[in-house]
Amino acid sequence: MPPTRVAIAGATGNLGIPLLKTLLDADHHVTVLSRTGSNASSKLQRHPNLTIKEVDFTSAKSITPVLDGVEVVISCLATSAIGSQNPLIDAAVLAGVKRFIPAEFGMDSLNPLCVQLPVCAPKATTQAYLNAKVKENPEFSWTAIANGWFLDWCLKEKLIADMEERQATLYNGGDVPFSVTLLADVAIGVLGVINHQAETANRVVYIQSTFVTQNKLIGIAKSIDGGKEWKTSVKSTEQVLEESYEALEKGDSGEALTAELGFCLVGCLSSEYGCDFSAHLDNDLLGLKEMSEEELEEVVASFLA
């Protein structure tokens, strides 16, 4: 396929960096939208197909000229900013962008329980806003990507298991299957959306590198390091949900971050929240191959001390 002109908001984040590399490796032309006054994008490696433009993300007027000729806009804004994507959407519509990929990249935003979570409710609101724009502008469209947990990021941050210290909190006992996707595989999924716009228009697509349980990950770790003992405790996601609302009510930024993480744990590790996507995947359409057991073992081994 011919190169596509793409713009990314949030290109220096955990997902933005591998996504930018994947797009440039595929010979697409990428404009990175950088917040006015931020120097984060200055750290990006220079590339002939890469342009960096500063914008005011609160102003569609500021963003619109930068999107001239852009066909696809990808929002990789942080979770705390997903409720403020409307100016970026408005600018995309005004500039004639064909496809908008909002900052979802996580739990199932169509699950009725997920959308009640404070971290997911803004995603549903954004989808409603996008659908309204599609109705007004038939040439405009959107695709949201649900990928469950970022496996490599979660292991790095020790969220679902601490591979270095051999300890874990087992949510709902640790045997709940949930979808996980490597950051690089999410980028492949985005590339697949760009290459299959007709089939992915105005809907959520579901991807995964594999599905696991916490106990499976621990079992893999034990098989690699000779069965070293793990220290584990059990906690219900219902308790996590209650604690997260309590933290949110305290109002300070630290507690808000704790609450945000807790809500993500609930949405991505509770079966009733639809955390296992394996029965309704778009992997084949988007060109994403699931990991083999050997590849999963290699990922786990890379985080063992």
C-alpha cells in the first residue's frame, strides 16, 4: 500500500514510542503533535519521514492547520487526558482527516460494567462524540483498539507479578484468564487498522498477543528458574474497586493515580468485565500473530532477576 500521512498525539509515551517506530519502518509519513512548550519530542530520533509540530491540545484552531493533508490521527494521550480529546477530534474533522484512533488501548469499552469505571467512562463519551461527528461528516470515521493489559509494561511495572522479587497479589485467586498484548504488537494492530480502514470503520477492534492467568505467568517463571518459591496473597477485584473509589474521593493527585490503576486492574482482570478477548479477536484481519508458548516464556524470562 502507498504511504499514509499519519499524525500522533502522545508519541513519547509507553505506546507512542514503539508505534512511531512501526509507522516509520512501514514508510508512512508521520507528524508528531507536541504540546506547546514541551521538549519531550526533541528526544525523538530524526527521520526523513518525521515532522514535529507544537500545538495547543485545548484548541482545535491551533491543531487544524497542522493536520492539513493528514489521513489518520492517532491519539496516544495518557489515561488522565482521555476525556479531553474533543479539540483534537474537531481539528481532525475540520482538516479532512479520514480516520481517528482515540486513546483507548486497554479494557473493553463496550462492556457495560467497564463503562461505569471512571477510567473507562470518558472512552464511551469520546465514542459518542466521534459517532456524532461521523453522522455530520460521512467521510470521517474512527476505530478504537482494545488490547487488554500491555504485557511487557505490566511486568516492568510489577503490576500483575513481580518477577524480580517473586511475589504477587493474586486477584480473584489468580486463575482468571485475561488478554495481554505487547506494546510492539499494539503498534502492529494500529498499522492493521490503517491498512484495513473499510473493515474497521466506526467500531472497536479487539487484539491480543495471548491470554494468560497470573498463576500461569508464575508457573512459567518457576519452570525457568528451578521452582523458586513465590510469596503470594489473594485479593478480590471487588475490594480493589472499593479501595479505588475511596482513593478517588480523597482528591489529591497521588491518590488519583492509585485509583486510576485500581480501576484498570478491575477492568482488565475481572471476567465479568470481559477481560478475555480470545473469542472475538480481530488479529487475523489486522495481521497480528499470537505468541507461541516459547515466545511467552522468553518474555517472562526477560523480567526475571
